[in-house]
Amino acid sequence: MELLGHLRKRQAEGRPIRVGLVGCGQEGSGMVHVTRQMAGLETFAIADLDLARPLHVLQTLGIPESSICVTDRVGAAEDALRRGHYVVTQDALLLPQLESLDALVEATGVTEVGAQLAWQGIMHKKHVVMLNVETDVTVGLILSQMAEKMGCVYTASTGDEPGVCKQLYDFAVGLGFEVVCLGKGKNNPIDFYATPESCRAEAESKHMNPKMLAAFKDGTKTMVELAAMANATGLTPDVPGAHGAKVDVPDLNKVLVPQEDGGILSRRGCVEYSVGKVAPGVFAIISTPDAHIRADLKFYAMGDGPYYTLYRPFHLCSIETPQAIAEAVIYGEAVLKPQRMVAELVSVAKRDLKAGQKVDGIGGYDFFSRIYSAEDARALHGMPMGLTPGGRVLKDIARGELLTTDNFAPDTTQLVYKLRQLQETLV
């Protein structure tokens, strides 16, 4: 039965998929609205440090105050869920303990919170959907392996660019095509030194968190997405930071191809992004040596080859996340998860950092991230992006200089650090 049929059946039987959400910001709140209008799936529990945010969302959806339970206690939360009510809490780690929930969605973008929620969710045999790609590219491999052992699903979201790119990749490779380049559009050039302050006016005009916008502008979000694609497919960046060429959709299969065929890539099998007219779309550049298939592709208006562009002109972020939830619960399948660590994000100083200084988080004032092959990152002793927040500078680091194991120490008390250490023993 197709996914919609399964969801309608669950709705008719009065057993919808019950979802718990951590992080009710722009992404999370959007997902709550979508699940409210769906058949067979709904968000019944929301955790956020700012209780006003989930309460506002639920009230906007017409849910009466009498049907909302604000609590940090497992018993009270379970009782509310069994009565068909909604739970709001400040304690993210309450949600994995609730037997009435089928799946958890992490949408904070904070690596330590993501690690805590995913780990606890897996230990309680809950399916975990990560809108927090920052955690995924840091410790997703160990989390995925643990989920498999526990009999649950760990997955990225459908609507995030890595998930949509993975769908293109699976489509092409499943049909026997070679994926020469897999990538996404970026709607503005990278400003490595963007800060929440420099982004504040634009962020407020777009109703965004300034730190989130800064993380987009400084390239960290794009690098995170490329790394997630790489670790799920085995494709790697052609150069540190990727090329990021300005290429429009019609020219993708002319530029993002090997140099010997007139392109800019030094080899085949890369992840990339373009600042041309591609965003909010994603793409895969594919090829085949079969003359008959190439003739068919020309007949189907795909061009003369030898390279062809598969292009999806949109990705709907959290609006598509419920599909990943449903596939995890109904089919036991992941949209995207790391297979091996072929790419790494290394932190770079946004400003001069002084010995003894404690650095801030992603999208802040202290660092941005750049993608490297995992091999190159190890050779440089690069500090993984996901372990950087809250760590301390050991030696002065100049603006634009890499953070390394020689000049920087991560916070070893964090779970994300401990999981990363465990993951390293398995790679």
C-alpha cells in the first residue's frame, strides 16, 4: 500500500503516528502546522526552552488551552497523551521517555542538543528524524549504527537539501547511471565573516533568527549540507570548501563536469553548490556510456549529452519532514543516513581568537566551517565543526586560520564529544 493509503488507514482506525518535536522555531513550527492538516500523523508533544513558542503555535491551530498540558513530568505527559491532549515542555529529554510517541524530530541545529535527543531517543527505541544536520555530520554514523542495533530508524529529513539530493542520487544510481556531481543551489555568495549583528536587519525582515541567517551567509549551512550528501553517498568535495561557481541550471551539465570535457572538476563523483540561478533547487549531473540510452535521453529532451541534469526546482524543508517520519514508522526506512565519513567540516576563525577564550556557537561571531575530504581534514588536524561550540582556544588563532587539535580544545564533557570519540573507533 502506498504511503498515503497507510496514513489514511491509521486515521480511520484512530491510531495516528504520534510525533514529538524538539525545537519550535521557524522549521519546527512549520512542521507542526503541516502535521495538523495531515491524515494519520500529528505532532502531539513539543519541547522548547521558550514555552511561549509552542503554546502560540498550538493556540494558532485552534487547540484549546484545556487540551494542552505543560509539564516536565513523565506521568503527567503520558496521561495527557492517552487522553488525546498535547504536551508542551522545556525538557527535551522528556520526549524520548514517552511511550505514547512513535517518532521524534530534532530541529534545534545545536549539536549537543541533537546528540542528546537522538541518543536518548534511540535508547528508548524511538524513530529519530534529524532536521539538525549539524549533529548528523558530526556523529550521525554512530547514531545510525546504534539505531539499527536497537531496531529503530535514524534518518535525515526529506525536505532538507541533503535528503532531496539523496532521492535524486538513488533514482539515478538505481537505474545504473553514474552520478558525476550532486549538489544544491545557494541564493547568495558566501560571506565568511557574517555575524548575527551584520545579519540582524535582514533576519528581522524575514522573521528569522539572526544566528541562523549568519550560518547561511557564512557558508556553514551549505558546507553542512554538502557533507551530509557526501557521507551518505561516498561522493566528496573536489576542493576544500567546494568550487561554489556561479552557474545557472542550463549550464550545470557543462560546468560541473570533468575538466577534460570542458568543466571545472578535477575528477568525477563530487558534491557541489552553485550561486547561480539554481536555488531553491537541487541537482544531479549524470552520465551513461550506453549509446541507445543516450539517444533515448535526447528524444526525451534531456540534451545531447554526454552529461545530463536531473533538477528538482524546490525543497520544502520542514514541510516535507512528515514524509520522512511516515516512512520511518511505516516502512522502517531512512531517507538519508551516513554510510561512512568521507567528508568533514573544519572550523575556521571568523575573528582573531585569544588563548583561553571560550568560543560561541554555529552562526555566531567566532567561527565558520569549511568542507574537506575526511582524509585532508585528518592531515590538517582540523577541529570538527560539531565539536567546536563551547570549546576553548589553546593558542592565539588569527582570523581565517583553521582551528586544529593543536590550537583548540573541545568541551570533553559534552555527549557529542563522547559519541564522536566512540565513532572514531569504528571508522
